[in-house]
Amino acid sequence: MIQKSFITSPELSGVQAVKAHYLLVRGNLKGFRPFLEEVVSFSGLGDFIHLPVKGYSEGMAARLLFSVLTGFQHECLALDEGFGAGDSQFQGRAQERMREFIDGAGTLIMASHSDELLRQFCQRGLVFDQGRIVCDADLGTALDFYHEHRA
Amino acid sequence: MNTVRDTIRDAWKSRRVWWFTATARTRARFARTMLGSFWLGFSNLLSIGTLAAVYGTVFKVSDFRHYVVYLGISLVIWNSLSASISSAPNLLEHNTNHLKNTNLNPFFYVLEEWSFHLQTFFQSFFLVILVLSFVKGQIVINLLTLGWLPLFNLLVFMLWLPMVVCLLGARYRDLYQLVPIVLQLVFLLSPILYYRESLGRFGWSADWNPIYQIIGPMREAMMHGHLELHKVLAMLFVNLVGMVVALKLLQRERPYLPFLI
């Protein structure tokens, strides 16, 4: 699952965006109501979930997207550092969920410039330069390579 | 690399999603209106009534009731066809964010747009047919008995032609300017406001007009209970070829789309 945006039009509400994603993954709406409640609670959006996504701040949209994407157990999930958006309480919850995801044998591909974040969740590192992989090694080596060649 | 078969299989698997997102868009469009999606049919009826009164007088039609039904069926089909074609050139542009940030096949967004236009079409079509059936009751029976194949042709045509236009529109931006002009010309050249006989020695232009070949057989089936089978089957063949071409073009263009839009 590679997703950095909702699949729905920004004119549609958060509920509709979540429903579309749920249908995409599950193919039906069985169990959607508890899933939605969990997403609303995790993202902390409350009643704002009923408003069009176009009115959300970047942080709200990122929180909702993260909550939806990690609400399922995917075989592989690609994320960028955007999930760090939101208050410290949300960040704590998000990091906990990431660990649960990895413990559940999911493969996480994370794009980030933050050493700290990468060290928390990743073992292997890929460094890209102009769309090409220039280093593929364990995370420590890849980070060293990145910092050496950054200039 | 996905094959055409994979694309169709994925589209089928996600059918509930693109139908749902299209329905949600239709609902959002009429949110907080009193008449809701009734507006779709009502706006068509309004233009049919006005154009029939004006052009019925201009062309001095002898049978006004016949002309209203003729114009009504033609116009409701034309409106849906032209709306789906005119929105096509910038369809991918509208979905830039989705196309660059998700790994969904772009066919998903083509199907979503198609569903949106189908829902709009059916809501207008049924209301217009209901009203026109008071003028000529036979059209409902003819639609049910003979109209389904021309209707199928219309629905498939509304899928593949806008798909080709949107893929070409992503690469050749001139289409944004060209499509409205071509649509206007096709409208004026198609026997929609006037009878085909009025074209006189230019009657051949209707035979080579693909949009008229969608509208004409459907109108003929509904109004006169006559299925122009050779034309309908020829159009079915064109639709099948068009669909394959559109899907092949999508496969070819897919890797370049994020860089073009």
C-alpha cells in the first residue's frame, strides 16, 4: 500500500474518504462502523470527520490518513515522515502503532531525512540520488553514506 | 507491467469503490439543495421545453408533439455525452494529487468519472422519459424492448472516448482548447435540433458522425420501435475496438502520466 493522499475528491468528507479506503481494502462494508469509530478516536478528529477533506489542515489530513492506513494489516506499507504531524500525544500513539505494525510482520518502507525516526523503525537503508539507488546497506552504513555524500 | 486483463480485473475488484466515490460526488454536488439530484432532470426538461418552443417555431415543424419527443431524447443523450467528453481533457489533471501519491491504476479515476456521468445521465434520462411518455407513451415500451442495445452502446462509448481524450489531453494540452470547439461543431452538425432530412445533400455527414451514430439508433428505436440493427452492431464493433485501444493506450501512457500532469 503506497498512499500519500486519499483516493477521494477533496470535496468529500472524511467519513467518505475512510469508507472508500475501507471498500478498496475489504471489498465490502462489513465491520466498517467499528473501524470508523477506531479511526476517529485514534486520529482525534472528532466531529470534523464529517466535514469535507478540503477544509482540513495538513496535520489533520496526515493524522486521518495515517490512522486509516495503519488501521489494516498490510503486507507492505510505504510511508513518509509526514505521520509525525500532530500534537505530541498523537505522535506517541502513532509511534506505538508503527511498532505494532512491524511486530505483526508487516514490511515498512519509510522515506525520511530524520535519522532518529529511521533508527526507531528501520534496519535496512536505501539512499537515492536523482531517482537512482546509490547505497543499499544496513541502516547505519546507509546513514553514514548519506551524510558523507550529502554535500 | 500490468496487462489489459489485469487492469480489467483490478477495475472489477474495485467496482464498489469507484461507484461509491462517484455516488458521493453526486450527493455532495446537491448537498443543501431542496430538490437534490432532481435538478439534473429538471434542467434538461427546462432546456428541452425552451429549445422545442423556439426551434419548433423557427423550423415550422408540422407535428410539434413528435418534435418535442425527438428533441427531448436527442438532447438528454447529447448533454450526457458532451459532459463526459468535455470534462475528459483535464480529468487526470484534476486527479494529479491522487495519481502522484497513490499506486492506484489511473483507470480507477476514469471509471469514477464514468460512473459519475452515468448516474447523472440516468437520473436525467428517466425523468425526461417519464415526462415525454405523457406525449408519446410508446417510448417506454420501445426503450425496454428495443432500446437496450443502443443504450449499451451509449454507455460503452461514454467510457472509452473520454478515456482516449483524457490520455491524449495529458500529453497534448491543445486538446483542452480543441475539445469544446469540436463539441460545439458536432452539436450543430448532428441532427439533434433538426431532422436528418434537413441536411439535404449533406446527409452523409450524419452517417460519418460517430456521436450521431450513438444518438440516432437509440432515438429511432425509442420513437419508432425500429432497431437499425446493422448500425447498432457496427457501433458495437467500434465500441469494442475503441475500448481495447483505450486500454492499450492507458497501459502505454501510465508510466509517463505523473510527469505529464
